Amino acid sequence: MYALRVVPGKGKGLVATEKISKGTRILSEEPIITVPPYGPDSEQLRTSIYQQVDALSEHQRRAFLSMHNLHAYRNAAEQYIGIIRTNALPIETNESEGGIFLEACCINHACDNNAQKHWNGNIKRHTVHALRDIDKGEEVTIYYLGVHKNREARNKALQTKFGFVRLYNEQGPDDAGLPRAFLDAAQIAIANGDLARGRIFAERAVSGWWTTLGGDSKEVMEHGTLARDPSKHRLSGISMKWKTTVDEAPRGLEPSDFEDWLWKREKPKRSGQLADLRSHGTFPGFIDLPDENNVDLDFYESSDMATYRPRRHWCFLGEIVDFAMLVRLQMEIKDVDGRKIPLYFYTDGRSNELAPALVQGGYTVAILYAQRHAFMFDKPGIRHEDPRMLKVPQQLPIFVIKLDLCLLTERNATQIFPLSLHELLALNDQVQQFSTEVDRIRMCHGCGRKAASLKRCGKCLSFWYCDRACQEAGWNEKGHKTHCKLLKDSDLRGLFLLKWDEFDNHVRFPLHAAED
């Protein structure tokens, strides 16, 4: 797989004698000398090294003494210490700080290294793995340094420790530090209840460690269970701010779109793109709402610095957790971040505008232009005064979106949406994928094919299909039978069609958004 050869300008180095694929374990080697954790100039250190060198075989001794030495010496003990200081690789144990490896210590440094060194405590060996495909005849290189901020710092460290300056390109996507970053991202996601992203970040961390450290490494064995079931992590459930289930990651997205979802990037809205209910800018959680006693310039603008008006539209979505009717209706609602807050009705009718059957736990309330209010008698929440700012059934001044079951009443002939806030956001993901037009191209909900000549569902006007067979597949196999009934509601469609960033005047329910 490799051979020790003379490399121009570097002395000896390891060179691939055949193509080495990414993730291949190039070598696994035991140390011939270990460096105990004594002081650098202690007699104990000198004695230990001298005894270990004396115990080497003739071949090992010759190989050791032929290694480069940056340090001047006056006797054999100082020569041995100098060789070790120049060439030793780290060993992460309580008994040793480093070691000499006859082959691994001959691998040269590069800032764009193609291999990764690692002390594998499980097998007590130093391993080297290919970070990328290494071609036949290419030198195998590792990264000598720890984390340095810039080229200047690396230059100085290389000159001081190893007596040379040789900088290549910056490290790229195969940087061995990425798995740790992915693990940190996984833990942050899991701590906030986002198991879908937590699983993907953990999988990427484990995959990176598998490539750079091997499947028998401590990191892979320790964190492999996290990638399989992130809910078992000790941080799981601390917060449900970003709550998702482990299998809730979207499918069928382009790689760049998937990365935008994974890293929660909000891209500028393109022509033909519908409103995204997951956008915290347009559909903020409670903590992101403007405070009613302060002017938030992200929500308001002024032409004279005296009067302010909204610079855009926004809508708060919250699920009814509990409710009570005393002097007025009060609710406990849970927002998109999982935060529970109070909602009090200060309408003229003190919530009598609401049909009693609609006030139930498990419904979702949609409030336009909601603001945070500081109650004297309760924790901060929302004080609701304008019934036209609530989503309610047609023919009523207030509308609530039902979560658990379908309910029709004589007073209201409009179907109340039988979906939870969680399901509403899942429907939103379907709409984003199958209703959006980009460069006159849409995606068939039935088969996933992209084309400009698809046919639209004549009932919900939202999903598109190649032909009748694809429409039947979408209806019977992909949930359109349920989604179609929901999307026929003009207010639900209005959430997607309204130009939220273009404020001409306040909008009210029922929404009258132009069809695309």
C-alpha cells in the first residue's frame, strides 16, 4: 500500500504504491518508545528513555538513530531526547505523553494533509487513515499541529518545533476537526428537542470519525448509539424549542436545499416561492414577537419618527393547551418553539365572538400582528383585542384551526382543519416541495419528476401531477386525500399566497390573497 522513500526537499516520507481509498486505515502501529509524563529535563525521563533505547532490537535502534534531530547534543542521552522531541507523536494515556513509531514518525506534514493520525486507546496503537482518495505515487501526509488561527501562527509553530515552513492550501471539507463540530451541533439540536437534525449531525460526526480514526475508535463506539437514537442523550428534552421527531427530516430535496434546512438557513424568497410557515421572520415564536411598549425596527418603520406602522406582515401560531372562562376567556397556548404562554381576550364581546365548540385544547390559533404583553397578574403573554386578527371559520369574526378531529356545526358550515400545529408545519413542508415553481419548473407530487408541463389539482389548486396515474398515487399513497380538503380553505391557502414582505395595509381574516 505504501513504501518509505526519499521525497525531494523533505528527506524520507511515506509514498502510496497503489491507490488508497478515502477512509482506508493506512497503518496501525505500536510504539517502540513511549515518553513518560516526567519533567522535560528530569533524570527520570532520561533514565526511562535510555533504558527503552537500550532494549531495542538492532534494526529498531538503527531506524531510531537515523531519524531527524533538530537539537544539539553532547551525549547519547541528549541525542535520544532530541530525536524524540523532533519526531514523537502524541499518546493520550495517563502513563505516556507520546511515542516513537518507526513508520508513522516518517510521515511528513502538510496543511492540506491527505491522512489523519490518531492514538487509538482501544487497541493501544497509532493509526493513520486516508482523509480522501490518495493516488498511486502520491505522498501520504499528516497535520503536525494543533489548532492555529492563521497561517502566521502555523508558520511560527512549524519553524519552532520542526525547523521548516511549508504551507499548502487551507484544509477543506475533510478537515479532521469537523466531526467534533458536528457532534457539538448534534448536542445543541438535541438539547432543544430537534431529534431530526440531532440524528443527522451525529451521523456526520460518526462518519467523519470512522473515516479519520477507524470503526474501532473510542469516538465511533461512544457516539454511534447517539446517531442511532439521539433521544437517549442526557441533554434530550431539556428544551422543546425546536421540537422534531427523529424521522422528520425532509426527503427529496436538492443537496443545497437540504443543507439550508439542516442549518436552519432562511434564504431570500425567490419568484414563484410560497410563504414558508417555518420562517421565524414571518411566523415568529413568542420570544421573537415585538414588545408592545417598544418600537422594534425589524417590524415597524416611520417616515417622520413620530408615527410608526408595520413594515411587513407577520402571524403568530399557537396551540391551545388549556383554557378557562372567568371574567374573560384566557388560554394557555404553546408556540412554534414549544414555549407556553398566556393568551387573554380583551375583545368587546370578551370572546363571545367565538363559537364555544371551537374553544378546545388541541386547536391552533393564528393571530396577525401579535405583540408581547407584560401582564401584572401573570407571566408575559399576548393580550388580544381585535377579533379580526384571529383565524376563525367563515361567517364568524374569529377563526381557530382545530388540531385533533374534524368538527362541523350547523352554525358553521366550514370544516375546521383536522391537523395539529406539528402536522400543519409538516403540510407546509409538502407545500414548499410540491407547490413552488422555480424557473417555471415544478415537482410532481406523485412521482417526484420535475417538469414545466405538470397539471394542477383542480380542487386544492396546490399540488401538481404528471398525469392521472401520478394524481392517484398522490391521493392514495402520499396523503393528498387529506391535504386536498385542508388546502381548499382560502385562509389556509392565503397563509402561503400572501406577500408577507409587501405591506400596503393591514390584512384581516378572511385572507384574500391572489392565486399564483
